[in-house]
Amino acid sequence: QVHLVESGGGLVQPGGSLRLSCTASGVIVRGQAMVWYRQAPGKQRELVASITSGTDTYYYDLVKGRFTFSRDNAKNTVYLQMNDLKPEDTAVYYCNTCPQGAWGQGTQVTVSS
């Protein structure tokens, strides 16, 4: 059974940075396509970034150039480095496999002064 645990969220000022982690069990992230989604209050969950089974990455236009998706095979963990954060990045962030499996609990990111 796949189990994903997100962490690394918090409160940060505009322009700040955070690195989110997603540690997996029941699946080997090496060679596995993975995604990061986010859901802001009152809005639908939206795709933020994805990584193929190799190293190709995709980013939602609003985060392109600010967010970076990476993978640490030794730790069976994927990361989302988020720089130059904006208030509109405030949301609960979730990782998942692709094809989609069960959702984790997510990690809250709040960008506010």
C-alpha cells in the first residue's frame, strides 16, 4: 500500500523560500512519475509540478522559474523547492504518484507578511 507523507510547510513572508518533502513508502520513487498539487481555500486542487519517471519536469505557468521539483532516490523522497513565494501560493500542498493513488494529509503553506 502506497503511503505518502508531506512535510516542510509553514508560514513565510512574501519573497521567502520553503522546501517541501514527500517521503514515500510502498512505492519506489526512483523511476516513478510524481506530482505536486495544491489546494487553496475555496478552490479546486490544481497541478503545480510533475516529474516523469526520468528527470523531465513540468511546472504550472504561475510557478515556473520559482519552483523546482527534485528527487532523492536514496531517501525515497521527492522535494518541491519554492522560492520567491507570493501570497497566492498559500495552499495545502500534496504529492502523489502518477497515475494518481491515495492522497496524503498535505502540508500547509502560508505566505503572508
